[in-house]
Amino acid sequence: MGELVRKGFGLPEGMLGRVGGWLMVRGNGPTEKHLVKLAGLQPNEHVVVLGPGPGVGLRAAAKYSGIVVGVDPSDTMLLAARERCSDLVETGKVQLVRGAAGDTHQPDQSASVVLSVNNVQLWEDRPAAYAEIRRILKPNGRLLIAVHEKWAPTNLATELTTAGFTNVTSTTWDPPGRLASTAAIYTANR
């Protein structure tokens, strides 16, 4: 990954990270809201959002669920999410944690749902991340992953099945907007 792409989207930092965050709001925002609707979140559910970027999905998930935890390795994105969700952070409805898909810092079987939009292709060690997700998901918990179809790992459904997830399905969705591109959406259960 080139340095400009890494600083703008991979591990956003500085001015490039802020520009990347602005683009994420416009390009990923509709997909994040769509994924939250697909998840069918309930008021008592604990949701973990992997790589929440500037917090659009965090805010959307907080409307329907109990607690929402955003786990991101980028201080720039955690700051942007904190700004977007400041009222929800103050009340404890949204929590922000510096971490990664492979190390969420969440307790065993604490999450009802794990959401990820446009970052699975950036995970350094996907098998380790899948193991971490299975560890934090409650039995029969739900995993929903959306990724730009053109950047989706080629065997993502197979990877999820190999990692022990069940009921793995995949679909596509065309979000509105000029900056959005077709999303490949994967759902699975622990």
C-alpha cells in the first residue's frame, strides 16, 4: 500500500487522514447506515464497530442498540469519531477504543453484533481477526462486513466459513452518491 493511501485510508493520520475521513463520510456513510439496518439491532444489544473511521456507523448503530464500541487503530479517526459522537460518548452510549480487528480489547462473548465497513481488506492478519471476532461474539452473534466490491478479498465467504462462522451469505448493494461504489456485503453467525 502506498504511503499516501496508508495515511489517508489504511491508518489515517494528519491532514491526509482528515481528508480521508471526509471522503469516508461521503463514500462509506450510506453503506454504514445500510449495514446497521441489515443488522436489525435491538435496544439490549452490545455492538462492536471495527474501523469506525469518522463515526457515521457508530452514530447510526447507537440509535437502535444498547452500547456501541468503536475499535480503530488510528488516533485521527478516533478523534473524528469522538467529535461526531460527542454527545453519545459523554453518556456512555458510544465508547471508543484504540485497537484493531485482531485485538479489540473487548471481553469474551460480550458483543451481540460486529460490524465492519471497508476495512477487512486492510486487516494485517485476517485469520487472527476472525478468531478475535469469534472470541468477542456471543453464541449465535452476528457479523456483518461490507467492502467495496472491487477491493473485497476474493475468497471472503470461504475465509469466514473456514474460520468457523455459520450461515455465511453474500450479496451486493449499490449505495447512492457519486463517491460510493458497489458494496459486497457478507453476513455470518458465530
